[in-house]
Amino acid sequence: MKDNASNTQALSGGEIPGYDSTGRSPYSQAEIFSLFAENNMELTDTTMLTPALRFDHHSIVGNNWSPSLNLSQGLWDDFTLKMGIARAYKAPSLYQTNPNY
């Protein structure tokens, strides 16, 4: 990402107290990859258990594991009860990880 606009001053020729306008790089980058696995386990004809695991790697903020567990129980022909628990994660944007922004 190159964003020169985030490194400019609001007023032409204006000074912002405490702001150093020199030496700030407009460039930022990060590498992100993820792996995901899940298993649908049919416990009975009407019960499905689904454990899952997601791994995220972010080159700046590190690694994160996000597990989940879901259960689906068929009660009648047109009615299914579903429940689950999970941990969520959102990788930060380049703006959030750039100390020059």
C-alpha cells in the first residue's frame, strides 16, 4: 500500500504541533495466510457435530487460532435446532498496523 495522502498536512503550508512531516514513509505491507479445517460428524440420523479450526498468520501481529464447535439436531421434518460456539478474529488493516499513519 502506498498512501501519500495520509502523510500530508491539512493546510497548505500549515504546521500541526507535535507532527513531524519529514521522514515518514508512505509504504506499508503485510503478509497474511490462513488454513481452515472442519469435520462433519454424523452422530445419529438426525444429529450432526461439526468441529472446526482456523489458523491465521499475520506477518506483523503474529498468529491466531480460532476454534469452533457446532451441533445440528433435526427435531421434525421441517424443524432443525442448531447451536454453536466459536472464537472470531479479524486481521488488522494496513492503516491499523502502520505507525506512520
